[in-house]
Amino acid sequence: MKENSYNKYSDWHDILSDSINTAEDLAKHLPVDISGVRRVTESYPMRINPYYLSLMINKGDHIRKQAVPDMREIEDISGSDDPLCEERQSPVPNLTHRYPDRVLFMVSDQCAMYCRFCMRKRKVGRPFTVTNSTINSGIDYIRANNTIREVVVSGGDPLLLEDDAIDRILKDLRSINQIEILRLHTRVPSTLPQRITKNLADILRQYHPLFINTHFNHPDEITNEAALACTTLADAGIPLGCQTVLLKGVNDNHFVMQTLMKKLLTIRVRPYYIHHPDIVRGTSHFRTTVKNGLGIMRSLHGHASGLCVPQYMIDLPGGGGKIPLLPEYIKSVSDGKIMVENYKGEVLAYPE
């Protein structure tokens, strides 16, 4: 596929409707094990839209690994379908209430591209997971709980809903007196940037304070189209953050992660989190070590400005919540001084 061949489509609906969903169609574009892909997609659906397919063909394996089904997804018996116990912490379907003052609200079960490492593999891409009834139940629950001040609107991808549906959900949430902050979690700026239209941005700008966290995993995902999508959102006054997942064979080295974090700033996206992969069944081949992640964080502190440095997070199994992981800089503490190690490995004294 030639780069930009997706420009033949009139809008994002057409791009999405021409997505690859079967092993046979994928084999027309990439050398794949048809029987293996077919077996995996019986358990975990595949969707690769023409825009993201163009990145896979023109950029290489680090992009393909995120989208192409792998037999290890069904051979892996480690982990859990729901390691973060979202279902156990869901008082109504598709709404997770883990922290006292905020909830995660799943309003879509569809994505522009189904990531093979997804922490919601059990739900995403399956029909009838999210319905108007579950959305209304979630809004009713939020309205009835006056301790909730922040709502994370997630999925799936909430921006795969039509503009009027997004408008209705945000309007309903903003009408609840105690809600102060709205957040949208979306990957479409990197997987289907054509979805970010001026009309959508004009809808979103009505509901400030509204924040968007998007999801780029490799600098090759930051294209001219992705930059335009993020510019459109930023120009609507929406602060943009990025939640990157640390993925073996994709971005688990110092140079790639440094490049990604620096490049995000050029498209007005602030690095927010680097997530260590959750212990989800079917994803262990993406897992690297925490030690490696800490080494990458140390390299960021030394070779990138503070604006480029996100928090490195793990989400505790069992629904225990997120905690940050930090490289060890303090080597010792005494009455008069502390000994600290800088990014070069030099140990220096600092007065206590």
C-alpha cells in the first residue's frame, strides 16, 4: 500500500468501513500465517483500518506487532482476562469506581484498530458490550453519587461514536453539578487521525474543563495526519496528554522512547504516563522487565527536558490502583548530607 493511498476515502467513516477484519484480507497486504491469524481472531477480533495499514507497510515490525494477531495470544495461559478487577469494581455495567472521587466510564466497545496488547481484550470489539442502556445507567449512577468529581470517558474508543452521541454524553455529564473535570481517553489521533474533525473539536470545546489523553507508542505513529489531529484539538483549548505502553519489541529501548517523548511535544502533546503492561491473558509476549523500564526512565531524566518525562506506572493486580515507579537516585542519607546518583552514574553529595 502506498503511503497516503487512504486519501481516496471521503471521510473517516469510509476509512473505517474498509478495515481489514479477516486473515485472508490481511494476507493480501502482508505475509502472515492465515490459519494462525484466523484462530486468534476467533477469540480476539482484528481491525486494521487503511490508514494504520499504511504505517504497518511503510514503517515496519514495531508497528505491525501492535495490530497483527499472534498465536501467542491464545497460547498464553498466564495472567487474567480482568487483572485489574474492573468488573468487580463496577457497580453498574461498564463503569469502574475504584477511586473515591472519580470513575472510568466505558461508552464504546469499538476501536479504530484493535491493539493486540489491550488490557480490555475481554470486551473490546464484541457486539452489545456497550448499549444506550448501559450508558444511561452509568450517567444515573454518577448523578446519584455526589463524591464523584471527575469522569474518565473511555472504551473502546469514545471518539468512534458519532458526533451527536458524544455531544449528548458530555452534555449529560456536564449537567451534573458535582462533576468538575471531564477526561477523554482515545487512540484515534494515532490510529485514525481523520476522525478529529473541526466539527468534533467544536463540540468538545463546549465542555471545558475537558482533557484528552491519547496513546502513541512509537515515533513512527507521529505522522503529518496525527500532528494535524492533535493541533485541531489543542487549538480548541484541550490539554493533551499521552499514555504510552512499554512494549517489548516496539519501544523498549532508550533511543526509541526518548525520540517518542520529544516528538510528542512538537505536536503539542505532553507525555503523561508510561504504563508497564498489565498482566492480561494473551499479552505476555509484550512484557519487558520493570528493571528495563526504570533504565529507560533514567535515560529520559538525563537526555530530555522535564516536559518530556512522564510518570512510569504499574496498575496493581486485583484493583489496587496505579503506583509510580522511579529510578533509585538516593544512595544514602546521613546527618549532614545525602549521596545522590545523577543520570551519568556519578555519585555526588548534597547538604541535608
